[in-house]
Amino acid sequence: MGAEPTGGPALPQERRLVTAIPGSRSTALSARRATAVSRAVSTMLPIFIERAGGGVLVDVDGNSLIDFGSGIAVVSVGNAADEVVAGVRDQVGQFTHTCFMVTPYEGYVAVCEELTRLTPGDHEKRSALFNSGAEAVENAVKISRSFTGRQAVIAFDHAYHGRTNLTMALTAKNMPYKHRFGPFAPEIYRMPMAYPYRWPTGPENCGPEAAAEVITAIDKQVGTENVACVLIEPIQGEGGFVVPGEGFLPALAEYCRENGIVFAADEVQTGFARTGAWFACEHEGVTPDLIATAKGIAGGLPLAAVTGRAEIMDSVHVGGLGGTYGGNPVSCAAALGAIRTIEDQDLVGAAQRIESIMLPRLRELQQRQAAVGDVRGRGAMLAVEVVTRGSKTPDPVMTQAVAHACHQAGLVVLTCGTFGNVLRFLPPLVIPEHLLSEGLDILDEAFDTVAARPAGDQVATANA
Ligand code: PLZ
């Protein structure tokens, strides 16, 4: 190892811009990339990263940016977290792969034991491990169908569940996820989402009204007795960080319980302390029958899981679930390190503290900026919905312009939403408080700058 500082938590926790964003080295790498990488794989911010840790990303030009993205809610424990790195180093020197279906190893079992311990409910559970969130969701559907002997799957408006054929069908948004990629898997039925900000009779009525509407629609259009599972993100991710109206999730879970339907929670984005609880279902006291996890589970290494009631998980025939790499030993070692980090550093509490710092600042922003229509989220999964002043009309152009201004100032923020008009904030849970405040200052300034521009200029910047 050279004398160069490595990444991880020891990196200086500072914003430092030494070139324009992107700098010349990133620009050169982008040119190389264009000749080798399919343009279909898009990038939010074309700076190439050299190291990362705590709350910063350091690029190849030496710029240190504040990270409000965590690689889409993955590095909740921080990039290159000590326990993750130690576990991976140790495991990679022992063995890198056997395939659990050929000859098993302890790490896989240990991760499944942790999932039993940490996920909601104290019933008997089993887990199976996979590589990606989409794969976990897809397996949750397979398991639900096998267990119930039924085929219909209920998904929701604004849902995002992945990019494989089955999960594309489950995902609500056409562009960019589904466009020209059909035909899609059958027996998927989409229902209205309890979206408080856009609920016609107001946010306070949203949960119960939406639940009643959905349950009637399922019964009349699909037939309750045909439904294998109701699949839902307890807080929607890519679809716009929609926190369902209070009571919606419990009502759906109750309906499932009464009718032999599997209630499957997609906690791929919300899981592992992100929302200020180990799992977002806990905020409403809901215990899912199956829970799909990924992202935050393994500190950046690819790992995913389905965890659920033993009788459901074990109903599948022997050999029915698996895959070459599912539960790879290096990923399992990373997961055990990440879980230990969440517990030792009380990152559930850290996510709650992040909410208590960020939410008031975002609400102040909403007071000042007519374009901020809604502020929502839980823990370190927060967002603002951007609309045309005095209306609820989505303003994706302004959203992009604000994101772009943040990037230029050294703050990595992401956008999302069916209408592309949501700025979302997913800082690593280990981010120091001063970076959190500085990031929020940058966001404030970005809104000021963009709001002061004539509308035509916003378009130019957003497309630049
Ligand atoms: N379910 C709730 O958030 C992944 C997608 C990024 P994979 N979200 C990021 C993109 O544009 O591809 C996600 C999610 C929820 C499932 C998934 C899918 O997880 O690990 O990307 O397959």
C-alpha cells in the first residue's frame, strides 16, 4: 500500500472544490466512457470517484463533495466503513465463492439469523439470499404464488421494484424503465397509492379512503381469492418518496391477513435503519409476511434477501430458490460488518437525528420558496416535491435545475418521482452534522439562484 490516503471514515470530512464540476480528469474519463460504455446506462453527475467515506465523495480531480445520495441509499454505514472493509478483507483471503447450493458456509447462515432477529415480528422466520433488489422482489412474488397457489399480484401507482422482466411489470413508470421493453409479465394489477399531497379530499383522509378504494377495487376487479400477494414499498423510493397516508399500510395488512393473501413489503430502499427504524413498516406497527431487502444490507456489496414466515418460505419445493452468486461469502461478510456498524454506532438513532435536523430546515425552505409544494419522508429518507408556484403542477425542469446547481456547488443530490419533480435526500447515516448543515445551505442557495432566473434559463441549465 502506498502513502496515499485511502477512503473510508478517515477521509477529511469537508467540502472542497478545486476545479469546475466536472474537472478535466473526469471529463477525460467521460470521453473514454462514451466509447466503451453503453449510453443506455445514464449518470446523474459525471464526476469519477476515487475515494469516499463518511459524508463525502472525492473525485479524480481532487474535489470533495457532500454526499446526500449514498449511492441510492446503499452506503448507510458510510463508504468503505471499517467493519465492512475488515470483514471483506478477511473473507476474500479465505475463499471468494463456493456457491451455497454446492457447498455451504457459515456467513450465509449468520446473515439469515440476523435477518430473523432484526426484521419485524417474533414469529418463526426463514430467509433466502440473492444479488439485487429486483431479484429479491421477484423471488418474493415466486414464493407468494407457490405458497398460495394463486397468481394475481397487486402493485401500486408510483411503485418501483426493479428492471427485470417481472419487476418492470411491477414498476409503474414507463420512461425510462419500461419503454420499448415489453411484453411484460401478466397477472399484475395496479392500484391507486395513498399519496397524501395529491389525495383529492386532503391528506388527513388519504390513508383510510385509499385503503377502502383499493380493497374494493381488488375484490371487484381481480377477486380477493385470486390474489397471491400485495406488494408495496412502505415508503416509495424512485416513485417520489411518498409516505402512504396514515392507516393505509395497516388496513392493507389486515385485509391480507383475513384473506390468505401474502403481504410483501419491498424494503429494498427503506430498510436497514434508513428511515429511523430498522425497517419502515415498524413506523405503523405493520408486520409483513415477506420482506425484500437489499441496498443498505451490505455496505455497498451486492446482496439481497427475502425474509418471511417459516411456513411461507418453506412451502417452496426443494431447489426452487437459488442462484449462482446469491449470498456470496464476501457480500455476507460485508453484511455482518454493516449490521454490526448500525448497532454499535446506533445508526437508527442517527437517522432520527438527521430527520430532526433536516425536516425543520426543509420546512423553512418551503415557507420561503413557493416552488416547494411538499416536504416529506422519514429519518434520512427525505424529499421535497417541486411544483409551479401557486399550484400542484409538477415542475421537473426546476427540479433538474436545482439539482444541477447543487452539483455545481459540491452537493450530490438525486431526483425521483413519477413526474421527475422530487429532490430526494439520502445522506449516509454517519454524515457529520456540519456537512448536513452545509448541504442544506447549498440547497437553499440553489433554490434562490434558480428561482431568480427567468423560466427559459432554467430549461437551458437543466438540459446542459
Ligand atoms: N425496490 C424499492 O428502490 C432500487 C434503482 C436505480 P436493484 N432502486 C434504485 C435504477 O435506476 O436502476 C430498488 C428499489 C426498490 C427494488 C429496487 C431494485 O433494486 O438492486 O437495483 O435491483
